Amino acid sequence: MRPSIIVLIIAILVGSVIISTGFVFNEKETIVNEESNSYEKLLNYKNELENINKYNLEILYDLENKLKNPNIENLETINEEISVLKRVIDDNKRELENIVQKLSELKDNEN
């Protein structure tokens, strides 16, 4: 079960990076009609990141609850998983902050 959690965490991290990179490089168009489309894309992306963050937090809470259980044999492995998951969550939070800022800028430019 532990390797599958690590693989899941790595997949989430890689997916987040790929989505972030792809979105940033695709935002170079400056056509007025595309700006509203960019706003909608950013909004959808923000919602997806929030869902990913929520899921990551659920995994984190689950791992932390396992630490509280006295029958755990591999505390070091769980602590490593928690550490990786916390980094993923922090990365997602920073990305969400960037997206919210971009959304705010796009909305201000529309007005």
C-alpha cells in the first residue's frame, strides 16, 4: 500500500507541474475575445487545483491518523510520505495564489 501512495503522490506532483507549465506557455495570446476565454480557463484551472489540494489534504489527514495508531511498523515511511505530500500541497497553494492573482488582473483589465 505504501508504494502505491508514493506513486500517487508523485503522479499528482508531476500532473500539477505539467498542467501549470502547459497553462503558462499557452497564455501568450492577447486577442480580446481570448482574454475572456483565458479568464474562464484560469477559473477552471483554479477549481481543478482546489480539488487536487482538497484530495491531497484528505490523504495527508489519513496518513497523520495512521501515525496516531500505535500498531504502525513503518513510521519513517509514513513520515516521508507526509513530507512529500506537504510539499505537493504547498506547491499547489502557491500555484493557486498565482492563479487567483492572474484572475484578479484579468478581471481588472476587463473593467
